Amino acid sequence: MTLPKQNNYQVALAEGWAALRGRPAAELEQLGAQSQGGGRWVLPVLNSRFELDLERGTVEVAGAGAASVLWSILALHYLLAPVPVAPRRRWIGFEEIPAARGYSVPYRGRVVGKFCGTVGRTRETLVAAAAAVGAAVAAEGDAAVELQVFPQVALRIVWYGGDDEFPPGATFLYGDNVATILAVEDIVVCAECVVARLRGKPW
């Protein structure tokens, strides 16, 4: 599944819920979801929890109300990933994902450009924003943080400080198994949503 255009979001949600209701509990558990009984599941997302109600077809963020349509679709698509998930062997850049080649230009604008123009302007703004969403500090570049977006999807952001000639830059790294979990358009939207969270935007 891939994220649809905006006028089809409700259709995507309906299809996602229908598919998820037919998924065995053991497969959801392999993806890191935890059953609460009665068709209710909890899914860790960044430093929060999504509370999914399969009967009602709702996604709530613990203590923060309803999740946005984009985060809701991402959660459903993640929980429909094939299992078992192959372990991550190494980190790769977005351009190394074979199906991502046609997305590289919009990806740099929608994700990397927006990040570098906001919380990625300085090391201090990056570290503060990352700490607010539960990211861990990593040793790479001039600064790096690692975020556990979903239980099987991690994202490492490597930041490089600018100088008098060049502005700050960043590389977004994914596990080399990411394309077996999320479709390429989902990966793009997931990165956008993470950047929005780093900027303090609501779920």
C-alpha cells in the first residue's frame, strides 16, 4: 500500500482497517503491537503510544487525542507489513532504495530541505528537538540522532554544520530492510511527519 492523494485518504483508511481486522494477532505482535483485548492495540511510535481500536476504526495518541490522517494511515500500513521482518544489517540513504529513485528531488525538498531550514539550522536546535521526541544521540557527522519511529522502523539523521560558503546539511538514513516494511511513498511521508514532530507540530 502507498499513501493516496488527499481526496482518497478516507478510502485508504477504510481499506487499511478492513485489512487489519483480518490480520492474525501473532503477526501484529511481531511488528511490536501489544493487545489490550477487545480489538484494541497499542503501538509505540517515537516516544509515545498509538492506541488503535479495530472495532471503531480509530487511532488515538496517548494523552494527546486523535492522530492525524497521515499518522493514522502510516500506522495502518506499518501494521500490514509482511512478517517476519528481516533484521537491519546496515544503514542506507534514501537514494539507495531502488524504488526511490524517482522520488529523490521532491524528497530533498519536502524532507531534508524543510529539516535544514528549521530544526536543522544549528546543532543546538537539532539536539533539543530530538530530545523532545525521545531520540538517542549517535556518533556520526557533526551531530547525529536516532529515532525509533515504529518498533521495526528506525531513522538516523546525520547533521553537518555549514560554514561561510555552505548552509547546514543532513542525511537521513534508514535500515536496509525499510522497503520491505513500508512502500516508498510511505517512507517519504513518514520522514515528513517525523520532521514535523521535531518542529513541535501536533500528531
